[in-house]
Amino acid sequence: MQLSLKGMKFHAFHGVYPEEKILGGEYIVDIAIEADLDEAGSSDDLSQTINYEAVYQICKGVMQRPMELIESVLHDLATELMHSFSNIEQLRIKIAKLHPPLGGRVGAAVVEEEFSFVKECGRCGKDMICYSNDSCWCHSFYIPAATRTKIHEQYGTTCLCPTCLADYAKVEEDV
């Protein structure tokens, strides 16, 4: 299921020129998040979904932090969303800086990126969500460096699904 927020408008102070840092500019942000939200649909429980008010507040918070590049804004926005929601399968972000000061008429400078977080478990082959950074669910577990190395040697990856990681930990305890 896809949850989208389109046309979020912000006045922000991103840019490399002094006037951009003083006067600011207008930005439009679009976010599209793919996630399994079936449980939320059947339970009508807000805690089972990606709360779009929270998504908006994250966008607002990132946009309030002045940066020189909108590419940096996009990176920080993606990171904040991954830190906040562990079930994002795909994420699309588009940031438009309206009427950038380029010495002529330009409607917008735009950066956009799509992220896919569905990966295959190296052990069982089932699909799982893996952010491949410190936002990933697996970083909430202590996994010794030697164990990560051993998993990588055995399966060609350090990414295992929660079930396989738990099974692997049990096998390691028995050894």
C-alpha cells in the first residue's frame, strides 16, 4: 500500500548564496512511502500504520534546518524517515526549490530519489526489509563483529531476516 503526502510547502533557508540564507525560499516536498499496511486497514489501529502527521512533522523539522544543498536535505529527510519507521519498503522523495536565484527565470530546481529497502534474506531467501544502515531493525540487537563476519562468510551478506538471525544466534549459543 502507498501512503503519499504531496505538495507540502515550506519556507526554508537552504542555499549557497548569502541572500538565500537571509531571505529564504519556497520549497515543495512530495513523499511516497510503500509499506505493508494491511494490519492497519483491518484493525483501524493508528499504531499499525505510518502516521502521515508524523511524516509531515519530520519533513517540517528537516526543512527548518538550514543546509547549503537540497541534496543534503533529501538525504537527511530519508534518514529521519528510516529512523522513525521500520516498515518502509520503498520511499520516494522529491524536493523542488521554487524560483532559484540563477540569473534568469527558472520555475524550480528539483532533486528526487527513490529508495528500495526490500532485500532477500541471505539464509532462507525470504523477502525482508533492510535499511543497510544504523536505522535498520537489526542494529537494535547486539551482534558481535566476529559473528557478523561469520554470517557474511557463510551467506555472502550480513543481512538475515529476524527469524534466521534468531535461529543463527541459538545455533551460536549451542556451539
